[in-house]
Amino acid sequence: MTRTLSDAERRAWLRLARTQNVGPVTFAQLIARFGNAGTALREVPRLAQRGGADELRIPSEDEAVRELDELAKLDGRLIANCEPDFPHGLAATEPPPPILSVIGNATLLAREMIAVVGARNASALGRRLANTLARELSDAGLVVASGLARGIDAAAHDGALGGGTCAVMAGGVDVVYPPENAALHERIRAEGCIVSEMGLGVHPQARHFPRRNRIISGLSRGVVVVEAAEGSGSLITARFALEQGREIFAVPGSPLDPRAKGTNRLLREGATLTETAEDVLAGLRPILGHAFREPGGDGPVRPADSGSEAEADRIRHLVEEALGPAPVEIDEIVRLCRAPAAAVLIILLEFELAGRIVRHPGNRVAWT
């Protein structure tokens, strides 16, 4: 159920999203458990302490006010994932980013998007094709999303500026990365839109880029990969797109070019062979204008208290025994512990808030 947050609720939502060790999954579980961000903020120190943490960094009310004020000075805004103007594609991911900072033309987020991504060390022909594809897809009415990286991303943004482009940042919306794209960043801010789930002034780190890639694919109906070596970030974006039920398009390349290894593999695995914008449009026409596929299930399970303190300690010991340095599926932990799923989830929530476990793809967790 969507609703517009009050100013006080928005600050609480922002503070909870920026709290240490709170990622999208933990945020969703906290809201499911406590009903609102304000109550969750009061309870997370207790949960973190039970998980073994001495303290938990929670942004102050003043810090939240400052971030919102600074964003407003950039003619930007913060959109929570419960609000009606949160991008529909991201709202259909599981779980969505708790918040999104937006500068530029936020109305573009309501339009249909296609992602165009690829190698940073792209060939001249690859950059030219990405630019052409983006321009023609933009002319056809699609907003082109990408990550403002050098190479294919920059070429795609440049080609789509006339019709609409969205840059998804790994750092804050105000942090230009790489620095060589400063002029393009300014043009997109003036003519397109720039979004991020990170706070203002945050410089991108390696762990931020997969989260950025998940947003790129989540915003879009499909992902076009122009050039991508094996193990590249573009293939991570394609993997997220598959998990989210998006269409995958890949441009074929020479087997002798390492930048074609990833795209050629995507083609062998069933991606749509793409040489022109029409190849992409033909694949998208059956789904454009229809709602995004909603996440499976009934949303996050509401973690519940484990009953008595003795029972909580017993389950906590079982969860500790089930966890290890290698990622293990949460369903497997529940099976091994022979405890109610909600009770196991609250223990895992405590451990995560304490910074003792880390989440991995496939709903898996491991000790940090």
C-alpha cells in the first residue's frame, strides 16, 4: 500500500536507511516487524546489542535534516519506496531500495526504461553502437538507464540525452565518478535525471557497484549489454536482470575479443541477439505498458521474538552452529535449527545489525 510520508516520517525513514548495518533486506524486515521507521529506530539498538554489538551508529535527527536540506539545494528530493512516485520497476524488486535520492527531471522515473551497459575499456565501434542504440531507443520513447561509467555507459547517456536518460550512481548523486564524466554529469542533471540510494557526498567503493547495478536493471524493462568481459560488472547487471524477470539483449562480438566473451555467453544462454534498436523494441513490445511482475510471496516474513529468553538463547546457539564462513541459505538454517522461521529470522536480524553476518545473493548468509 503506497502513501506519501510526512516530513517527520521521511526523516525517520532516512535515518533508518542510513543506520549502520541496515541494508534493503534488513530495512524491509524492520518495517515489517515494527510497522514504521520511528518505532524501528527506537528498537534497533536493543536488537544489535542482543546480536553482540557494543554500539550501533544511527544518524541523528539533525543529520537527516541537513541531508534533506542539501538535497533540496540541488533541486533534488528523496523518495521512499512506500511512496506513489517511487519508480514502479524498483518497487517490484524484492526488496526495493528503502530510499532514492533524485536530482534533475524526476518525472522520467515514471516512464518506461531500457538499460544500456557495457565495458569501460570499450572499443570505438562498441561506443558508437551504444550511442546509436541509445539515441534510437530514446527516440522511440524509452528512457535509457546506465551507470555513468566510462566507455559504453557514457556513450549510451550521450546518445539518449535528447529523449531522456537516467544515470544511476554508485556514490552520492552529487559525486562525479569517474571525474572525466563531469561535463556529462552536469548535462544529465540539466536534461535527464541522476539517482542513487547512497547519501550525499559518499564516494563510491567497490561494494557499492553491485547495488548500483541492481538498481539499473530494476528500473528497466530490459538490459542491453554491448561489450562485456567475463566477470564484468555488466554481467552482474544482467544476472540481476534475470533474477528480476527482465529481458536480456546482447550484441555479438568476435571470439578473439575478450570484451565479447561475456556478451557471446549471454547469447548462448538465451539472450536476444541485438544488432539494431528494432531488435530491442521487438522484444519489449509485448510487455511495454503492462505492470511489472510483482515480487513472489507475501513480502518479508515478520521476524518475531523467540519467546522466553532461555528459548531465544537456545535458538541463537543453534543458528551460530549452523552459520560458517561459507554462505548458507536461510531456509537451510531454519531446517537445521528445527525452529520457527520467524524466530530464526530475528536472530539473524540481530546478528546483521551487530555486523556479525553478511548477506550474499540467493538469500544466503555467512559470518563476516
